[in-house]
Amino acid sequence: AAAAAAYRAFGIEGRVVPDSDVHSLELARRYTNGDECFPEMVTLGDFLRVVASPGFDPASSAFLLPTAAGPCRFGQYRQLFERVLLDRGLGEVMVVSPGSSDGYEGFGEQAAELPRLLWRAVVCSDGLRRLLLQTRPYEVNPGETDRVHGESLSLLCAALERPDLAEGPRLAALVAVMEEIGIRFAAIPARYDRSRPLIGVVGEIYCRMDAFANADLVRRVERFGGEVWLTGIAEWLFWVNFNEQFNLRLQRRTLSGAMVKSRLRDVVQRRDVRRLLAPLARRFEGYDETTDMRALVTPAVPYLPYLGALGEMVLGVSGAIHLHGQGADGIIDVCPFSCMNGIVCEAIYPRLSRDFDQIPIRNLYFDGTEGDHDRGVEIFVDLARAYQRRKRVRRTFPAHFAA
């Protein structure tokens, strides 16, 4: 929603596809054979629902479908969707696919300021999601945190989509909105309980972020007594910057214009994070999400070195180590069924758990089929609760938690 609002600020009618559901899978399965990864099927089905909706105009419509290189079928999503569009006689529909090789600069081919605003939309959305997950498990009145989250998202989108603001005033407006959002969340009646186990969630981005794709994992953890620390989307974009610079060094282009541009982008994005989330600093105490990718991935080198490995598997292993250091009580790695990133991580986690205080780590795979997810999640939260009583690394709690 925030990204769509950013597009509207530049005169592009950005819209969010409908929430995924079973019908999305039904539509996608008409064009797939099971070799595709689960997020690819869900994305295809969501887009097909838009195509089939009343009033859809192929001549004035475009779909945003970013892509990436590396050991992931994500790079094939566009090709499949374009083939399906051709099969349906809709070859004129545009599919816009910025890539990760240049830090997704393709977002700004028509408006140079658009990538910066999209980045800020990501940062603010991540911050808002963190507030939601850090508050909802403790709310006194069920449903109130979701309501405040919805209202806050509307406030954020209203600020993002304003076309009349220059760079400086736009940043000031977003900072003011984040401050107002922080005030609203602080006013939610809640009983913050230090005994509730903290469960870190890492893994493939789409599955871990989409409630339909992960069978509503976050709410299941909360229902069985846990709090979820869900790694945000901004981490991936910092990882893209890190890899771009790593590859440029391998190509002996350390002093190139491309390297200067990538480093400058990294500096600017880190500064945006500090400014936009500054009003929430006290709420986020003890929930450190680093923007320094080298610091994040270096501890994982003995297990999965970024010098040779690619993709989200590095972030999964690195994230698990980071969350352990922040005092998490358990780690869940969420991936689509048959995802290579998840399979590699699953092979590494037993050793990592032994080396890091026997912290419980569980891989969960999803493919859209029904299963007894409640039982698995309940057992894992119980394991995390037992680990919480004996762990060596203790959490740092924000001031709003009772001593």
C-alpha cells in the first residue's frame, strides 16, 4: 500500500493487488505444472485475478514485478507471467521488472525521485509492521492494535502520495507521520509481559511477509503465547547494495562510477532509516535491526560464507545468529516447499544451534496445502519457552515493559 502511494505522488495510479486467497491458487494452477515455487504461483494467481476483474483495461495497465539474479526462481516470474498474458491475448499489457543488479534503479526510469520515495515507503512500512508485532501480543482489547495499524497505514499513505512536496518537506512530513504513529501505538492499552517468548522469523521474503503464503504463521505464534520478530524488507535492499559492491570489487571496478553510485545509495538509505525511525527509537530499544550488511553476514562465514553463497540463505543463517544475539528464544525459517535457500539453511541449522546455546530453530515449508500448522507451532513455542528459562543471552527490553 505504501509503495502504491509513492507511485501516486508522481501521477501514476498505483494500486495494490487484492489479498491472496485460495482462488489465486486455482487460477495459477491452470498455467503451472508444480515445478514453480509457491510464491510464483500465488503472484501469478493474484495478477490473473486483476486481469479477470471487471473494467480491466489492458492498454492502460501495467504490472510491477521486480526480479533478481541468483539461486532463486524469482528471476523467472516475469517470463511466466508474460507467457500467460500472451496465451490470453493480452500481450500488450506492460510488465515492469526492475532488477537487483543495479540496486533496482529501474524504478526511476520515468521519475528520478521515485526510487528514493519508494525506499522511504519501505522503511516506514517496516517500522509500522514492527510496531504492530511488538504491540498486538500484549493488547488488552483484542483487535485494537490491528485497527490502529490500519489507521496508521492510511496516514502514512496520505503523506507519501502528496504530489506537492519537495524533497526536504516530504521527508519532514514522513518523520512527523512516524512520530504521530508512535504516539498512537503507545496509547494502546497493553500489558507487556517479559515472560512471553520472542520468536525470530527469517527466510524467503515473500513467504515470511505474506500471511496467506505462510498460513498466517505470525498470528498462530501469537495465539500460542509468543511474540514475533519478523525481519523486514529493507534488509534485502541493503543486501542488494552489499552484493553489488562485492561484485564490483571482484571485477576490479573499486574506483568505478558504479561503485561510487552504489556506496552513495547505501549511505543515503542508511541516513533515511535513522531519520524516519528516530521518533520510534525508544519503542525499538532491544530490537536492533542492523543496516550494516558486513557486520550482519560476517559471523555466518564459518557456516555459509557470503564469499561463495548467494541469495536469502546467507540472510537466513546470518539473521538467526543476529537474533540469538538479541536475546530471541527461538528461530523459525519460513520458505516455499522445495526452495533451495531453505534446504541449504536447514542443513546448517543443527550445527548453528549447537554452537549458539542450543537455541531452537525450525524450518517451515509452505505450498498452499492444508496441514496441522497449529500443532507444529504450539510445540515450537513450548520449546522456545523452555529455552527461555535456561538461555545465556538475555533480552534488552524497551522502557514500556514492566520490570
